[in-house]
Amino acid sequence: MRFPLSWLREWLTIEADEADLLHRLTMAGLEVEEVEAQGVGLDQLVVALIEQCEPHPDADRLRVCQVNAGGDERLQIVCGAPNARVGLRVPLIGVGRSLPDGTQIRRAKLRGVESAGMLCSARELGLSEEHDGLLELSADAVPGTPLDQLLGYPDTVVELSITPNRGDCLSLAGVARDLGALYGAPVEGPSVDPVPASLERQIEIRLQAGPACPRYCGRFIEGLDATLTSPDWMQRRLRQCGLRPINALVDVTNYVMLELGQPLHAFSADRLSGAIDVRWAQAGERLQLLDEREIELVPDMLLIADQQGPVAVAGVMGGNGSKVVQSTRAIFLESAHFAPAAISGRARRLGMHTDAAHRFERGVDPELPRRALERATALLLAIGGGQAGPVIEAVHAAELPARAPIGLRHDRLQRVLGMSIDRSRVGTILRALGLQVEDTDAGWRAIPPGPRFDLEIEEDLIEEVIRVHGYDALPTRLPRGEISLRSPSEFWVSDGELARNLVSRGYREAVCMAFGRADLYDSWSMPPSALLANPLSADLGAMRPSLLPGLVQALLENQRRQLDRVRLFEIGRAFPQREQESQRLALVSCGPAQPEQWGLPTRGGDFHDLKADVEGLLTQLGQAAVRWTRSEQAFLHPGRSADLWHNDVCVGWVGHLHPALMRKLDAAGELIVGELALDALRPRSAPAPAALSRYPSVRRDLAMIIADTVDFAEVRGEVAALSLTSLRELRLFDVYRGQGVP
């Protein structure tokens, strides 16, 4: 949103310098993106009247002009602008003076013809980016008048970065309303009085789109001159706002849109046939737009149509068949309310971005169409004369946007902001922003104004209060924390302690995603129980039932990067059942058991190496009362794996991956994995001190012949059942199979 500060100051009187005003706008959420000083140095230029304009004798594109600059002497200027013509009033800078960019003008000969100055375009004066010809001044401009006096320069142009929720600030009225609340100043916009009808021409308007268009206003205006240009002050403001002046009719509709925020559209009255229908498009309908592109309409496009067919895409762009041309003398001026949902995305679908669609998508005040229509009518009649018909309005009141009251509690306001604001101050702020406010015992009851579609809940009102009261008024507190020093618990081994143990054993910690592919878990025979309704991507659609699938994928990524010895661990949450989570510790390893050394033979890691690491963790967790059994996990090798049991509950497993799973994963070598359910192994019993024996230890070697189907864990269990008080340790140290053993 671009606008000159001089225009904004016409809406309210405030005693504030430019820097303070811009700072307050930014702090109130209307970020000042750019500030541009315009018209500096225009006191060097004057108004000149072209009295003669002849082709250059030696150049096809140049013209030799005789201009009247207010004195008795006529100046000869060589000019290359295509719009130079007799009777045109343009800016002139004389010899010895400088343009705003510092360029000094000297007397020169162009193709043998002397030129005593320069006729200027808007771009050369730094007023806009237009460079298609001379800046055309109004027909009543007096030659010799200083240009800065005529145009009202110098001025400051401000560009605001308006967020999508603040469509009300895409107009001077919206910005002035916020600024008035910030400074506590009354907003005094232009007075808009009804224009009395001087002709009786009417047309039937039929609303057939329900809430998409609950209000449609229009009126006929006759006796217009479509070639008439708008006055200099209006052209200047349009240029400052980034719009190119075209003619009085187009300029007035753009001016009112910038001023009040209501887009307007003018149809050539003689090109409309019968009643006007506001309806949805029908399949197969086509329309040639103002840019002469022909489009195929789809049923979700809102149309303005007469009895011959569509004449405009509502809120986006008019049709070429009903456009105003130079011979137009009568128009039908449209001003309507279109719901944001009916306009949103339509312009982008057509490959365009229009100012009207930009505003309707964000929401326009449903009570504004009639006021904007009266304002535009008054400007048109003041500029070019003509006669206006009565305002024709069709409205479905029940389908207009209803603004529900919002409750704001004073204690809630204080709790959210962390500060107290006087009740009268809060009410003043809300009323200054246009809300209808009623005091209640708990606080306030407020109804948002028509253009504020962003105000829906209590927190929205709290934001309005503090952005006007001032974010810098919020109390500032330095961060503060309290640390209570506690002795480590003897009954609880933390994740950090377990991690340090594994790092000391040569493992590296990995952190994998808690989500993964459902088919990956299925390949591990671990169907996920928790599927995400709205995953980040298709590869992250299921909660992990175990840490191992993700950790093995991390190991395989390391293998692909030529790392042959990898040892990883992860501590995190798994989700084995729906609405249930478990704290797990997982280990994976591959490659040699020890780092490569010149003095030691290389040995591949196996089941027993990783089992020893797990038993080290069990010792740290203080869990000696565990037993190992043959594993029944489908993803583990049936002959080289074991399950860990504690209190008759399976709390983990260790083993080589099953060959079938290895093939699915395209894994090389041997992968050994392990996983513990930490929740079932915590807390531990307090360590009990034991006295040192005064006697030497005695070792007894017992040889037994047992079947291959019997696990050592069963033997250990049978011995433990004897409750031998003198037995301190039972350990398997050798296995013999061969000659002499039945």
C-alpha cells in the first residue's frame, strides 16, 4: 500500500514529525517498507505551453517546439516525446538549472537545431516510473507557474507492507483509522453527501449467488466525456500510489478505491442489454476480458451478466464487450460487496493480479458500496459534468456478513499482557478503532466494524489493545531461572548416564525421526499401530513401533559412505501400541569387534559382543535378576539371537538380523542389533554394601553333558533354584562338541 503523507494528513490533524509517525505505524503492525522523498528540486521547473510543434528537419523522431514559459520570449525546445503537441502544458526546465537527479541542463544543438531547455516526463522528475511521454499537466495550468506550487510538492511517499489479515488498511481510510487511534486524534475523511438524481434511467438488478454477493449498487451517469483527463492533483496522487493516470473515469474509480477501499467498475451503458444478473458461471460460457484474452469460465466463477451473457468476472476484471471507449457518453457505475471466498484464487487461476481482486480476497466493508458510489459520482460530476441517475441497490440483508459480538475480560487482558491497563483506556482504544463497545461487569462486549474481518476472538481484541497502547509499554523482565542442586538418585539411572556408558564402549549416538514408512515397519514384522492423519510426507506416515528400523537405516547410510565399522545407539520413544508409548534404548553394530590395530588380529563382531554391551547396561541399571531365552522375534536370526526377560516380562532382545530381512534391506555383512525397554528396567534397587570375605575364593570346574537343545540359561536357573549360600558366580567358560560326547 503506497500513499503520500500529505494525503494522509488530510484525514486527521496530528502534531507529530514524520519519523515519529512512521515509527508508530510500524510498531502498530503496519510495517513501513519504504520511504521515498518526491518532488525535491521541482522548484527548478515551470509550466510551459507548447504553442508550435514541427517535425525536426533532420530527424524522424524529434520535434521542434516553441513554448511559452510565462515570459515575453518564446523558447525553442527540441523534444523526442511522442505526445508532444500544440496546446499541451508540460514541465520545463531551463538552461543552467538542474533536474532532481542532479543532471544540469545546458544549451545544446540536436541534429543542428538549437534547444534552450528540456521538456520532462514524470520519470525524469522522479515522480513515477512512467517514461512513455511528457508529463501532461492540466489545461488550466498557467505558463510560468513553478511546478512545485502547481503539483503540491515536495512530498513523502510511504509504502506499507500490509499483512493478508489487514485488508482494511489497503485504503487511506483504514490507515487513517489506525493512526487516529494511535494519536488519539479524530479522523475526518472527505464528506460524502448523496448526489441528487437528475435523470430517471434505471435497470433491474438480480442477485442469484446468495452470500457470494449480498449487496450490489449501481447508477447511470450520462453526458460524460471519456477522453477527459483528471486534474493534476488527482493524477499526482495516483502516480504516488503507483498507478498510471488514464482518463478521468478510470482515475476516479482508482482514486476512490485507494481512498475508501471499495473497488468500482464502469460499464458502457449502451453496451448493456436488459437486466443485470449476479450469478455463477455456467459450463461452456466464455468471456473476452479487458486485456483482450478470451477465457473459458468455470462454474465456481462469480459473474456479472446481462441478458446477452457475461460482461465481467465479478471482483476481478471487466469484459471487453462492455468496456468504456472514447465515444462513450453514458456509463453504468458498479459498486458491490463480493464475499472473499467467492473471489479468492480466481485471479491467480486466470494468471493475473488485479487491485480489485487483491482487496475483495481480503474482505471489504459490506456497508461501503453505496458510500463509495456516491463519492465517485460526486468526483466525476465535478471534473467533467454530466447527469446522474438514482442509486439502484439490490440487497439480501439476511446474507450480509454478520459480525458477532466478542467478549473481552479485563482480568484475561491483564493475565495475557502481564500488565494492567486502565479500563477507560481500553474502551477508548476499541472505540477509536471503530468497534461498538459496551461495558460489562467482567470487561467489555465489542462488535467489530464492517472492514475488520480479522477480529473474531478475545485474543484478537487483546492484540488490538496492546498494539495501540504500545508494545514498548509492556514490562521488561530479564530472564530468570532457579537451579536447585539435588544429589543424583541412587534408584534412577538417567538417559545421560546410559549414553555416556555406551560412548565409552565406542558407540555414537543417533537421533532418528519418530515417524517412518508403514511398509518399512511391515518388512520388520512390526505393523505400526499409530498412523498419522496429516503426515509431513508420504515417507513419514506412521509412528515408529520400535527404534531399530530407523537406527538400522542410519547404519546403512553410513555403510554407503564406505564406513565398515559402525556402532550406533539411540534413546527415545517408541509407540508399540495405539495410545501407548515406551522409552527404549537401541543398539546396532557391524564390522570388526575392535578398531583396526597393527598388533591385533581382526575379528568380526558377533552376537556375544553386543550382548556383553547390553549386560553392561543391565549392571548399570542394577538389574541382575534377568534371564535370556531363545528369541521369538521374527526379524532376528533364529539361531543367533536371544530375548531378555525380567519379572516374566520380555524387556528386550539381542541378535543378528534375519537373512530374509537383510535381503530386503540390501544390507551387507552382519548386522547385530539390540533393544531394551527402559521403563520396565527402572527404577533399580539401592546398591547394598557387602563385606569383603576373609577367606580366599575357591573355583570349581563342573563338566556336564547336556543336549544341544538346552540353553545355558536353563542350567543357570536350575542351579539358582538350589539357593546355595556359598555360590557367588556361575559362568560358562567352555563348550566342547566332538569325539567322546554322545
